[in-house]
Amino acid sequence: MSGVLYLACLVIAIVCMLLIDRRFKLFFWHSAWAATLVTLAGVAFLLLWDGAGIAAGIFLRGESRIATGIVIAPELPLEEPAFLTFLVLCTMILYTGAARILSAKRKRGTR
């Protein structure tokens, strides 16, 4: 079980972010098509960034008892795309939530 702990935690974190999104309709529940495109583009960009870092010898995969140990490319663990998906979701939900709060404050005329 400990070999999948990190991946399981990432999946739980993604589900939690999606539940927050659903509750406040910030990203996927606001515009599923746009959110899908942004998420795919963000994850693809970050995977390319990881690839460049791996090719340059900057990013290396460390061993961990809580990770699966499965690599999908040299030095790229299975958990990395899940982490990058969580990172994009978290960023976009925080951004859209902050934009909504600031917009509401502007409408009320307060700072």
C-alpha cells in the first residue's frame, strides 16, 4: 500500500479541488470546455518543462517508499502528471476565485 500512497494522495487532492470548484463554479463547472483546454495546455507545458529539465540533468527522480516506482519516461515518475494536474487545477481555482472576489468588491465600490 505504501508504494501508491503519494499517487493516492494526489488523486484525493485533485478530487477535493474539483469539489471546491463544483461548490463555487469557478473553473470546470463554470466552463468545462475552456477549463479542459487550459488544464491540458498547462499540463503539457509543464511536462515539456520537466522534459527540458531532465534533458539538462537538472531534474532527477528520487527514490521513495511512498511512490509507485513506475517511470513513464527516463527520470519521469508516474506521479508527475498527476501532480502537474493538481498544480494547474489549484492555480486556476485560486485565480478564478480571487478574480471573483475582486470583481465583487469593485462592484460594491470597496477596496
